[in-house]
Amino acid sequence: MKYKCRTCLTTCNDIIEHIKKVHGFSESYINDSLKTNSNSYKNSFEKIGQLKSDIEKFRIDLADHDSQKNKLKSEITSQSGTIKLLQNDIRDEQKALSIRLSTITGRLTTSNLFLITSIFSLVEPFLILEYQY
Ligand SMILES: [Zn+2]
């Protein structure tokens, strides 16, 4: 990590060394101020390369996010295929049921017909279910 001194605007690799060599602080003075506050000199320096490493981290996160997105997308595609098959099954069941019903409708009372219509209205949404992504 490189640091830029906000006072003299030069860069260094070691804050303490910089304060000693460039600004003439004594070792004991520095040690005393660090004992009082371990962040004593941090605000006087700017981390260089922090932004660069942040961007790099962001890139890695983004790539990870993209790969997760693609994984989810392919899962959705396969689920969507399963749903299509289920829709077809339901449609076939409904057809078979309709045929059976039509043969016994003659014997049904009005209230029984009402119940059957209600059941069909519950099944209906599954027949028109469409997946979009
Ligand atoms: Zn300096």
C-alpha cells in the first residue's frame, strides 16, 4: 500500500518512516502519539491505490453476480420446461374429465353442476400460466 502525505504531497510506503525522515519527528514523539491514538497519522495520509483495488473488487463481485444470474436463468429455463409439461398434463386431465362429465351430466343436479364449474375455475389459472423472464 502506498500513501500520499497531505502535507508535503509526496508518496511513501511507510507512514512512520515518512514522518521521521521527511518531517523530522522523533521516534519517541511518534510512539507517544500512537499510544494516545493509534490513528494519529492516518488522516494526514491518503491511501493510494485504494480506489483501484475497490474497482478490482467491484469487478470480481460483478463477474460473480453475472455468473449467478446466468445460473438462475438456466434454472428458470429448465423449470419453465417442467411447467410446460405439467400444463400439458393438466390439459389432458381436464379433457379426460370433460369427456367423463359429458357422459354423466344428464344425471347431475343443478347444485352438482355448480360445484364442478367452481372446481374448473380453480384449475383454470394453471392452464394459462406463462413464465416470462
Ligand atoms: Zn510529508
